[in-house]
Amino acid sequence: MNGLSPDLDEARAIAVAVEQGAFGARVALCPPATLLERMARALVGLPVAVGGQDCRAEKNGAFTGDVSAQMLAEAGASLVILGHSERRAGHGETDQIVSAKVEAALWAGLEPLICVGETLDQRQAGTALEIVTGQVRGSLPAALASKAFCVAYEPVWAIGTGLTPTLAEIAEVHAAIRETLLTQFGAAGAGVPILYGGSVKAANAAEILRIKDVGGALVGGASLKADDFLPIIAAA
């Protein structure tokens, strides 16, 4: 829930720098719904995609305040974040709800970016891998087979706290997610990008992105300003 009209200038600055810098990374910005259409128009012709932060599973109906996947697509989105820990914790979203949203996104032609991750209690209890791989199995429907999608591992306890798992802990979870994807989708699971999210910043991006099976970053607060986000993009 960040972003007002003046922030469109930051988005355009990011996109222009990406175009001029010939970065190798694929870049997307996911603003709040109020900015989505304006940002999509502001970035036309520039190499930065625009996505939504969530969508409703239903295509339409009496769901005041919610946004459907088709609405996001019409506004200019090409992807959508689903199952973010803040949605799971604050809005009671289960794996089943996330899976239904993924199917809605696919129906609307959006690429889903599906988030999974454990809480601090679960990490300390030694159940992180069990929790995360269970979320992968429960949140990724069979309809994803042959479709473009990403999985993002975001340890809940690292989001916005400045805390970051060790490189070994990140590697362990990403390897477990990769194995689950291979089991679930066969050889195609080897090509699914697994992003890391959780206090990613310029100072730690390069070492995180070098870890095996880390195929990108889901960046939070550091994506709000071009000066903070561009070094992360360059690290990829």
C-alpha cells in the first residue's frame, strides 16, 4: 500500500534506466491498483512490465473492494502477485484460495507469481521445509503445466524487518522448492524461476542472486525508489 501519482516519475526513471543500461534481468513493477493503468501507460514502449498485487478468484460479482484478474489485465497488467504472506496472514488466504486465484489469473492471460514462506515460529520449530513445500503443492494447480509462472520464496520473518536468512538457509529452501516443482511438473519444473524475497537490498542482492536455484528477487521497500532498486537490478 505504497504509491501515489508522483511515484509514477520513479517508475519511469527505473524503466528508462533499464532501457539505457541494457540490464540482463527481466524487470516488473507491481503498483497498487489505483496506479496500475497510469503506470502501464507511462511505461509503454519501455522494457519494464507492470503487474497487480493480488486478484479475486471469481471473474465478477458482489465482492465490493476486490479486483478481478480480468480487470488487472484490462488496466495493462501482464502478471500478478498471489499468495503473498501479508495476504495469507492478514486476509486468511489458504493454499486453496491461492490456487483458485492462480487459475483466475491464467484465465485472464496473466502470469502468476506465487509466494510461499514460513513464519519465524515455523523456522524455529524446524518445519520450514515442510511448510514451504506444502504451500507449493497446495497453491500451484495442475493448470500451470506448460504456462509461464514464477514461485517466490519469502520467509515471513524477513519481510520488512531487515533480517535475512543465511545463504545456506536460502539455498536449502530453494532446492526443496525446485525438487517439489520437478515432482509436480516433471522436466518443466526445472525452468520455473524461483525468486527470493525478504529484505532484499543493494548490499545483499548480488550474493543472494548467486545462490543455486535463486532465479531473481521479489523486492519490497527497496523497489520504491530508482536509486535503491537499480543497483539490485544491476546485480542480477
